[in-house]
Amino acid sequence: MTKIFTINRRNLIMYASVVVICLIGFAGFSFWENTNASVSKVNDVPEIRMLSITVEPASIVKDLTYGSVTLKGAQVITTKTFDLVATVQNTTAKKMTNVPVELEVTLVGDDTKKITAPGTLPALEPGATARVAFRQIKILGDALGKSATDGQHLMTIRIKPNPVGGVEEATEASFRFTVDTTVKVPATVKKQ
């Protein structure tokens, strides 16, 4: 005696759809898991860490008001030229040579006004610190007590990779500051 099975097409399509959705979900989960695994391999500590960045003569932190705009706690440079000194540290166990360092200063809102200054650290021993100085950087704009945007600068210091010298990762730090030569420096700030 033979049994005859009948399959309803509607039920077949529903079962097939469920199986396809499960396969797509499994493939997506596997891809997501692999992506997260590769991202977690990136080091939290950069090869070269920037310990400090200072401006000479010293910048001041002050609330500035330009018309109806108030900049709270703005970092202000009050001179037309300044020096930038960055302290960096080698966090690896290998000696690095010919480490390329670059300083870029741009006027916020005007990409045509830009200064780029290259530099090189000849050698950086494991765990050692070094100072990189960029001297006599000219400002690109001045607020002159009138405009909040005319004096806003973005400063970026970059350490570029140099596999031959032992530097494999790029490191970057940036900050904004305002140039306003009309701001009076308090007597408590040491002039240099």
C-alpha cells in the first residue's frame, strides 16, 4: 500500500522563506563577528604617544565676546608669531629613526589659508621622549576684537608612518585656538 503526500505550495513557500531568512541572518552575524574581531586587534596605545603640546609665548584661556557671540574658555594667542613645542614618547620596544613629523595650521572656514611645516626626529629610543619644535609660525588671521571667525585657527600635528625607520602607525593631535592681538595678557602670565 502506498501513501500519497500532497504538499501545499503556499506552505512550501513559507518554509523556504523561513530557511532563507535564517541563512541570511547567520551569514550577517558571522560577518559582523569577523569584523569586530579584526577591529579589536588594533592597539589602544599608539606607537608614538603625544604627551604635551605647548605654545610659546604662552596662550591664555579666556571668555571672549564678539558682538552677540561669546566664546567660553577660548584658548587665545595674542601675538602675530608663535612657537609650538610637542613632546612625544616611543611606546614600543624598538628604536625608531627618521620619524616624519608635520605641523599644519589652517584658518577655520578658509581652506586656502594653510601653513604646512615638515620636520624629522632623527632617532627615538624605546620608551624615550623627545621634543619637536616648530619656530616662528605666522598667524593666518586676527580677530582684532571684532570677529569670532577671523582669528580661529586649527592646528594639527601629525607623525607619519615610516616603515623603514620603524614607524608603522600614524598619530595625530589637533586643537583650535583664537588669535586676537587686542586681548591684554594678564600680569600673572609669564611672557617669554
